[in-house]
Amino acid sequence: MDKFVYERELAAAGYGYICGVDEVGRGPLAGPVVCAAVIMPADCVIAGVDDSKKLSARKREFLAEEIKKRATALSVCRVEADVIDRINILEATKLCMKNAVESLSVTPSFVITDGNMTLDIAIPQKCIVKGDEKSYTIGCASIVAKVFRDALMDEYAERYPAYGFERNKGYGTREHIEAIISSGLCPLHRRSFVSKWSGGAKN
């Protein structure tokens, strides 16, 4: 698959700084949603960039470091569980993506996002379903976001060891759900996601 189709079309239309945006963590029961925005140089091709879910953890970590070193601009933002509960996960994801774009040190000429969400930004944009598979730039953002969130959940595992966050990254595995039932909730849990298991616990 040619992963530069969108980038070439936008470059031909005169857009110089093309920003790819992706998120990770929409589905977990605990932890933030994390979004990365990345502008890569037009002549920079890092072999192996793909949808982060298709790569091993070791490969993702290697590629994330390469992307950080070679990016024209890069930012990572997160929206925490309490905000997700307050405004819902879709709005939280859009807010996170917006914040990531607006945190870049270079203002993008055009923004391409994974999925089908329109962002509240004053920059031309296009959303691409399965963009992390189809676009090199979105793929770079996918990898950076995934590595950042996984490392964050590993840190949280030390603070809240009952839930196995180092293994499940906050997703609803059997181990995680059983821990919620037996131990209640921690501050990282999305109350709107776990009410059927937590019995309304506020631990």
C-alpha cells in the first residue's frame, strides 16, 4: 500500500506542513486518552511505520524514537478520566486532538486525522478512516501516541498494582474487571465506563 498518497496530493496542492493526528486509549476502562500530532519532513521516510497496533512493542519504541528525532514538529496531549466522564469519550478525543495540533511548535498548513472526527481548529483538515494504515504521517502519530500511553500506564501500574495496568494498559481484561469488583476503583478509572462492575464504588 502506498502510504504517501494523501501527503503527495496535499503537497501538490501547495500545503507545506502536513500534520498527522491519531489517538490511543478510547476504549480502556482506565487512564487517559492520548493524542499525538506530528509534522514530518517531506523527504523523511522511516522504514516500518504502520498502524501502531500491528507492530510489536519493541518495534514501536524504536520507531517512536526515530520519529521524535526526525520530526519537524511533534506534540503529545492527554485528556484524563474525569474529563472523559464529564464530556464523553468522543468529545474528549476531539479535544485531545485539537490540543495536540495547537501545541505544535510549527503551525500546520493542513491536518489529516485518523477516523471520522472534525476538529474545532482554524486549519484546513481531512479525516481518513483507517488513516493509521493509509497515511505515513498519521502512522507516525499513531506510534508516538501508543508508546507514550503504554509507558504512562506502566508508571501507573506501580502506583495502583491491584489492576495489572502493566499488562492490560487499562483495557477491560478479565483480570482488570475482577480487580475492579474486588478492590473497587482508583482515580484513573472512567466511572462512566465501569459502573456495571464497580457497583457505584467511589474508592
